[in-house]
Amino acid sequence: MTMPAPPLPDTPCYLNGEYTPLKDAKISVLDRGFIFGDGVYEVAPAYGGRLFRFEQHMARLARSLAELRIPNPMTAAEWQAVALKLVAAHAQSTGAPAEQGNQLVYIQVSRGVAMRDHPMLPGLTPTVFVMANAMKLPSAQQREAGVACVTAGDFRWEKAHIKSTSLLGAVFARQISVDAGAVETIMFRGDHLSEASSSNVWVIKDGKVFGPPKDNLVLEGIRFGLIEDMCRAAGIPFELRRITHAEVLAADEILLSSATKEVLPVTLLDGQPVGHGLEKGKPGPIYARLYAEYQRAKQA
């Protein structure tokens, strides 16, 4: 039985220079973002009405646009002005002051509108879309008990460093964990850890935090730099390198990171508890320290 889709909200969004209710926003069916997934996106959190690490999000957006040879349609200051206006407008639409809520700002830029043809056509006007939504953070129960994940081979393309709107691979990967009743799918390219369907993955062993190297096989999450900074502040050793499947299974702790998850402990992997000894199957001490540092960073 087909269920009717819920109605779209009338909260404001930004589309090609205009602010309009989200339910009324329209693009051409020949937009290359619709036809090819030929575009990039960013998702930036705003805590209490303040954008968090927005400069880093804008730097990654610029890198992704450059890879796709799409001209950046706005300066960083212009992006920030649009984002802040939408954060305030969304808060107003809910009746709560922006400083009392947490939001996500979604930014998408496609190559623009043209008759369907595969080459990267030059001279098109990019389609620019921005919206703000309420951000749902992990529950207290998830933080207290940790979450379950499953593993899978990484079957996606080899340009994972581009934050592309072509997300069918991520959709398939996330569905694997949905079907298993888990929170995320942690993926491996051959014998080495890459990332999860919509999160970066961190392995803790003997008090040290390990992550995959920043290359074309992994999207460099904004929390890559943040976690390195937090480890430095907390005196926790940090290293990026290839991590084998066996090392993941032998980890003392496994963490997920993303804009919405912040840092989140994985306590069950493929049905087996993560960790050793008294900490087995429980959020570990490195997670606790990094989560505390994250909360301090949000207030800075």
C-alpha cells in the first residue's frame, strides 16, 4: 500500500537568489542536479543560532566545486549571510528563538540547466539551493549505551572526497544497516577501513585515536580537523593511516562522527560487542573525553 507523502513545510528556503517557502520552491526538470546528480552539497550545524565551523564547511564546498569545475556562485561571506538569515527564519517559523535551538543548514549547488548531455558544459549558471531544518542529535540512551553498526564492502566510486549529490551508493549502504536494525554501515575497501554511509569512523587502540588517511577514498569530514584539535587539547595521541579490518575488530573503542552525530560510540559491530574487559560493549573513556571536548568546542 502506497502511503501519501507528508506535506512539505512552508518554512523559508533560498533558491537562485530568492527566498521562498520550501513547499513552493521549484527547479527545471533539465537541471543537471536532477538529471545527473551533477552537483555538490554541504550540511553545516548551527548551535543556538551560531554557525559551527562554517569556514571549514565553506572550504570543503569550494574544493568540491573546483573538482567538478563548477564556479562558486557566492563568496564565503555571502554564503554565511544566507545561512544565518535562514536559521533565524526557521526559528521564527517554529516560534522559538534561534538561540534556543539547534539547526542544520543544507547547501546544494548543481551545474545548472541544459539539454541532457554528459560533458561538463561550460558557461552554465549554477542552481543554488539552501534550507535550514531542526537538528536531531543522538538520544541520551544512544550516548549512554552506544549504538550498533554492521560492516560491508565499500562498493561506491573512487572519488569519495567530493561531497557529491550523487548519493545512490550511500543510500544503498545506509539501507544495509536499516535492514539490520543498526545505526550505520561501516565500510571497507578490500582489507582497509574507509568510512560509514554518512559518517566518518574512528578506531581507538591503547589510548590512541586512528582514522583513515585523507585521500580520494574518504570524504574528509569537518570533524577530521576538529577531532585532531580535540585530541591535541586533551593530550590524546592521534594518527591518520590505513586501518585493517582486523584492527577494527580488535579495537578498544570505535566512534562515528558527523554533523548530526557529533561523536558517537559504537558498542556493537556485526552483533559482537566492541572492546575488551570491563569496557567491552560499553562507551569507552576516549569517547567520554572527546564528547566533553566537543561540547566545549560548541561553546567557544
